[in-house]
Amino acid sequence: MTSAQPTVSPLRQRMIDDMRMRQLAPKTQANYLRIVREFARYLGRSPDTATVEDLRTYQLHLVDHGTSPVSLNAAITGLKFFFEITLHEPELMARMQPVRVPRTLPVVLSPDEVRRLNAATGNLKHQTALSVAYGTGLRASEVVALKVTDIDSQRMTLRIEQGKGRRPGHRGR
């Protein structure tokens, strides 16, 4: 018994192909597709029929519905990819500018709070992962991908093979 595959529109397939050609991360691809789908739902028609005014009113719609600056910028980035790369119509995005994201300082835990947090984990492996993540500022996915060979104890650095955007990097003390 075979299940029917949902049909993908030629426009959606073109966008998928454009993202694959540029080797965007799977999560980025899924987000961009979701963003364009939400825009099409807002429009009530195919997104390739949108005008500059449609994009402007959509951005106002997102702002009016309390969309955070980070989410608003993500929507702009996804739509920018769609209109500039997939449709070859960069002029439609010319008036959509990213919004300023307020920079906030991270919460810094006291040494006692760090000890209590670490003690709350159940085993040595989890304590080590948590200590490395907190001490270096690595993302969880970066900590999980670490190998013993990534540690340079002479220079007190870690080699990060696949950071965000698949960029290699180093983290020191």
C-alpha cells in the first residue's frame, strides 16, 4: 500500500531547489517555507502576485499583532530570499528593512548559582555538558558535537567543527 505524496507547486519546488543549491540548513529551509506560507495565507493568494504595498501591509500586520523584532526580522529574511532569489524581483523587498533588535546583557549567574545548577543535574556527563556550555557560551548542538580531539589543553581552546551556519570556530577561556 502506497501513500499519496502531497503535490508541491512548481513555485514551492523552485524555492526548495534554490535553498538546496545554496545548501541552507534544513531548519532554515523549513522556516523560510513556513514564512512564505504564512505570507500567502495573509494575502489569500499566491505569494508571487504580491506587490510592494502587500509586503508593507504584511509587515505592519506582524507589528500590530505583537511579533517580536527577532521574529519580524526572520520573516523579512525569509521573504527576501523568496522574492530576490526565487522570483528574481528584489525591487519588491526594497522597502522592507529589518528592525533594530534591542541588545540585552545576558544573565550572569553567581558562582554559587552555577554550583547549584550543576549539582541539580543527575550525572557526570550532564554536569560536564552543562559546565562546558555555560563556560564557553556554546549552543547545545555545539556541545553535543564536541569530541575529545576538539580539546586543545595546551592552548586552552575548543575547536568547534559545525557552529551556527556550519562555520568552524575556536572558543578560548
